[in-house]
Amino acid sequence: MLRRLAVLAIVWGLPASTATVRAAESWPQVVTDGLGRSVRIERKPLRVVSMTPANTEILFALGAGDRVVGVTSWCTYPEEAKSRPKIGGFAATTIHLEAVVALRPDLVIAGDEAQSLVAGTLAQLGIPVLSVKVRDFAGLYAVIGQVGQLVGEREAAETLVGSLRRRVEVVVARSRLIPPEKRLRVYWEVFDAPVMSAGRTSMVGQLIELAGGINVFADVREEYPQVNTEAVVARNPEVILGADMTQGGALTVEILRARPGWSTIAAVREGRIHTLPADPTSRPGPRLVDGLEKVAAALYPQTAEGAGR
């Protein structure tokens, strides 16, 4: 991950020539999206529909929010996004194709494979659809750059990526100063019934590692595996984290202590349990860096002090 971030620092740090910017802001444009499909955009999109909350946040962050004419019911940030016409929920089965078509979009920005069927149907109807796929910060930077190019906000995208990258580098630089023997063992609770955690390849797992923590379930292949409570006790995390939507925000010492054997866990004994905002730690958009900073502050408040923008 750190090596990929270093490469991106070089790539995104290079100033674009006037010719490059001019070419990027001309149409038609043909790009390959996150699902490997060729997408052709005939003209600068003036009406854009977003099919994921993260895509909505990217568009607004790029200054293209005034061109967003449709969003999902889960698109709650920024505040202005709540006023846009709704096309359904996040799951493909809840998206109303008729609502999307009625909005006459020049471009639809969809999520990954989970929305591929809807994206394919819209493409067959002649609507340009860009499917994006983010698995790490390198992927996030690339998606912001691609979306910025397609909506005619390339310079804004470069500025945004540069800002996000610098903030990530601050957290990573601080985490490198933590000696291996002082890195904290971390358990992230995704759900409580059944108990689910975060594997190393998940976005949450990457946030933990970049912040200098040791994910106690880093050896699990699944992104968000179901685990048994005995395994959590055996791995004895020193810090327990979870999103504020976990158990309705009730991830507390009292609740965890009541679980069989959990009173012996170091994090529970010492009260090192933190509930973090759900959206910045789960949505692969610009606020994911906020999530990283919050994880770092929860794990190492003394070294995270002063980090951020």
C-alpha cells in the first residue's frame, strides 16, 4: 500500500501541460471503467446521476454538484445532495430504472459489480454509464481523476487528490514512528449478531494498518468475515473500534463486558472502545481520509494530535 501511495505521489505531483488539459476537456471522450468496459461520452455532461453515496460525494467535492440531477436515498452528504431527486436505494434491486431514464442523464456513475446489471441495462438504452471500483486509496485517487476528467473538472480533481494524498501521507508518516512492539492490536466490529469483523483486504482493514494498528483478523481472506466470539477473546485486542451504526451506536464497555469471556479482553478491561462515524470509514469517497484520521486519533491520540487538514 505504501509503495502504491509513493508512486501516486509522483504521478499526481506532475503538472499537466496546457495541451494535456485541453485534450482532457474535449469531447467525445472514451475511457475504460472499473469493470473493464469501454465508455464513450459524446459531450460534457450537464446532467449526471449518481448511483452510490461515494460517487455523489466525489461529484460535489469536484464542484460538479449543480449538475447532479439524481441520487440514491443513501446519498446524505453534503446536505445539498439530500434535495436531489431519488432513484432508489443503493442495492441494484432497489434502483428504479424508469426514474433514472426520466432524468435524461448525460452520464450515470455507478458502483462496482453489485450494480453491474443495472449499469448494463442503462448502457443498452444508450445512456453512458461509468462503473467505478475502489478497493484502496490508490483506486480512490484514480476514480476521482477519471470522474474529474469526464465531467470537465480535471484541475479540481488534481487539487483534491493532492490534498487527500498529503493528508494520508501525514498519517502514514506518523504511524511509521511507532515501534513494532508498541503497535496496538485492533478488533473492528462490523456487526454483533452474528459477530462480524474486518479482514485485511477490506477498506476498514487498510485504515487500521495505515494508522499503525495491527488488525487481529488480518489473516482472514474475506473482507468482512463472520467470526466467533471465542476467537476475539483469544486474539485479545487492545483496542476495539466500530462504526456508530453498530448496534445503533451502542458499542459500549458494559455491553461488551456482558459477553461471555469478553471481560478478560484488554480493550474491555481498559475501556479502550471507540465508536467512529460510519460514513467516513465506509464510503470510498473523499471523506475516507477523514475516516483514516479518526482511526489514527482513536489508536494513538498523542501522535495524531495536530494531524489533518
